[in-house]
Amino acid sequence: MLRALIFDVDETLVYYEGYDHREWYENWVMPALRKHGIELDYETYKKTVTGNLPRSYIERFGIDHVEFWQIVDSVNLEYRKKMAELGRIRPFPDVGALKELKEMGLKLAAVSNASQECTEFVLDLFGLRKYFDVVYGKDYSNLDGVKPDPYLVKKALKALGVAPQETLMVGDSHHDVLAGKRAGMKVVNVTRFGKVEGADYYVKDLWELVELVKKMMGGQSP
């Protein structure tokens, strides 16, 4: 029986107009790191974010890795605030589906690889925080526990008090699919940016997700 859904946030519920990952790192993060005497090129940084290198890897550059990620996340929060001022963070037009899912009696969680502050900021920006029973950003006590690792997803399952087989993971990326599968869940890929291999279900938007959930709760085979 379906009791809960766990959502990714960025690119699933909200998007950033004109966002370019390399540009963000080089224009926003690198200057902040240099103030702390840290030089880290984009390609190495990208490998730590994609999981090709552990997040603790940057300790070989002579800085505590928790401190490093706190610097990155504080810059990310400033970036999000600036983009919000410019009207360049936007909710997808189908986020109203969250209200319908909540009214169906489902528990909802939001799980992001961004920091807790950054995650709550964008949810609050569009009044979406109220739909979620639990919101988790990255955990500084386990920085390698970000998606595709299932750590944050399992943390959300425990907080919601639901089993993996009672829950759907909903996201846009390969990392979301892997994290959900590794936590023992069925995964729904929202195909705004194309299909990701390995998901159990594919929907074009969140309204299609509502229809899928209705079928599942009605005992029909979707």
C-alpha cells in the first residue's frame, strides 16, 4: 500500500533560469574559496559533486572538508537569494499537484543534495514547505551521504515512519533513481529533461504523477 512520496527539489519542483554549473562555480564559489586561501579547479570540484571522488577529497588541499562545504553552501545560499531577487528561480507550473497528493492522505518528504538552508529557502520562496512533513538537505555529519547514496532517503523514510515498499521516490536525475533503488524503493522519473534509465515509472509532470498515484492507491496496475 502506498503511504508516502519522497521528492527531489531542484529541477523536480523548481528550476533556475539560465543556470550553468561551471559558471556558478567559477563566478561565485572560486572567489569565496580564494578568500580562504583555497584553490580548487572546477573539474576536481565537479568530481566530488558527482560522486567520482569523496567529498572529503579536498582535505589533501589542506582544509577541513566540513568547513569547505560550509563555504560552498553559504555561497550557494547567497546565489539563490540573488536569483530570487532577479526572478530567476521559478516553480514548475505543476507544483500545485503537491496539494492534491497531500489531500489524498499521503506523507511527503523533500530530500536535496543542497544544504538544509538552501533547500528550505527555495521551498519557502514558493510556499511549498507546508506540503512536506520532512525536509532534509545534506548532513554535515555524513557529507558523502548525499544522493546517489541512500543515506538521506533512508533518513526521510525513518522520519516519516514508512517502509521503502510503501513509498515512491520522485526525481529528475540519475542520482535520484540510484538513491531510491538503493533504499529499496520504487522510483518515478519526472522526464522534464529526458528519461533516466532504471526508474520504475515515467511521468511527464507532477499531474501525471497524481494520476499514477491514484491508480496505485486504487489497487489497479499502472
